[in-house]
Amino acid sequence: MTRPPRHARAVAGDRDKLVGRTRETLAKCGFYVSNPHNLRSISFDLVARRDRQLLIVKALCNIDSLSSDDADEMKVMASMLGASPMVIGMHSSCADLEDGILYTRFGIPIVSEGTFTNFMLEGVPPLVYAAPGGLYVRLDGDMLKEIRQARVISLGALAEAIGVSRKAIQMYETGMGAMVDIASRIEEFLDAPLVLPLDPFAYASEVADQFKELERFKGQNKDIFDMLREIGYSVVPTKKAPFDAFAKEEELLLLTGIGDDPVMTERKARVVGNLSRVTERKSVIIVHKRTSAEEIEGTPLVTKDELRKADHADDLMELVLRREKRRCP
């Protein structure tokens, strides 16, 4: 009896296991990895840092469940933090993800667990990427042109031998991707390796309208965002992150959370504090009423009244620095 594909055998908990294995792989590679936050509505699962490299990672059993909202938020976070977004997936609705292939959805790079592990632990990059129409590779266009000219092979002659147009050869030489079978014919004809490795942490997707103007944000926390803006911060609200907004002033970036319910405030402070340590950014939770604690596991708590009394971004930062008791990674 033929077994169904792996994606049809998925059971509850597979995603949690995938997150756990991804954390282990990153840790083996020397990354400082955030704790699992176990918040299902959040756009990412892990943040990991190694020296100056920062990754924002989401693990999914079915990559088709990556929504445009999740992707947009990951791209905003990547832009604000100087990070690289990535999805580690197991399958789509149609088939299992293949190792060695770089996929994308809404501009976010997606790889199989095998591709991710091979790249991170063995330094083996993917060579093939999926795009509308099939599977493609990147050719070293400069080398292709150099070899062709050195052997006095005209564009027309190479095109005829490969079975493509003269224009196609010109475009390969200037960086256009080639379908896998065509690239193989070119390499075989010229007897030279021309396929370039792909960097799964690089993506070309415009953030476009993700930085929503504050005036367009009509949420319940708009008054707090207004106060932050008035003292000199530019504010980028979030919808699917453990914190409520990025607040930036020159080179300083605050992960800003809003606390209402004491239980949720404590939970949010722990998550935000952990993320701030991994990303090496400051964090703060704005609470509506003063509590006995001035910080929770390294995340300072500042009341709305204290924020209202601040005249400049430096005033808020002074409070943050005074109250944070940051734990070493």
C-alpha cells in the first residue's frame, strides 16, 4: 500500500517540533536564539542573532498558511531591525518542499528544513529557486560572456546550440535566471560550471506601504503613540508582534508594548524583554497605572502619566535606563 505524502500525515504538534528543531540548529551554529513565545497569532516564531547577523524566522507545516499580513509584518520588522526574514516549511497544499530549492511567498524566502539545516550546519547553499513557470538557477553572466568570447562563439551560435533565442543568451549574460534544463545545456556545451549559489537570507522585496503613517492608525493605543511622536519618536505600529510598536529616535530603537491587564502585561514584558536582549534593542512597556514593580525581567515599566510629563525622547530614555535590569545573554 502506497503511503500518503508527508504533509497528509501531519499531526498536531508538528509545528512546535519544527520550531524546536530550528532553535537547536541555530544554537548549534552559534546563534543567540529567542525563547519560544507560544503566541499563535504572531507573525514570527524566533529571532536569532550571531554577531551582526539577525534573523526573523517563522516555522510552518504548510507554507500556504503564510498570510500576506504575516509577510508584511516580517518585512517591516526586518527593515526596522536590519534583519533577514525567512520561513522554514514542510510542505505546500500540493506537495512536500524539496531540499535544495529556494521558494518565496509574498516576497519572503522559504526553504525546507533540510535546505535550512544543510545551509546552516554544512554551508551548502541552495542552487535552484522556484518561480512562475518552473525551477530556475542564477548563472554567472560575466563568466558566461567571458568564456563565449574567449572561444569566439557568437550569441547566435550559442543560442542555436542551446535551443533558445539570441536575446535570451544576452539576458543570461546580464543576470536573468535560466530554467534548470537550459542552464544544464549551457554548462554542458561550454564544459564549465556557471550556476551560482543562492543566499536564502537575501530577498528583494519592497517594503512599500508597510510603514503606515501614524495618522492612519486609529487603534486604542493611538494616544500613547501620539505622545511618543510628540517627544521626538517616529512610531511604526505593529499588529502581529508581541510588542505594539517600534519607536525610533535617531539610532535608538525601542520595542514598545502597551500594558492593560496585569497578567498580560507581565507575559508581554517577559517576551519583549527576551526579544530586546536578542536584538540588542531597548524595550519598554507603557502601563496605564503604576504598579509595585518598575521592571519585569529587564523590561522597564513606564506609566502613561510619566510619558505625558516627558518633554523629549531623552526623558523617556532616562527612565528606561534607570529601570532596566538587563540580564546578560
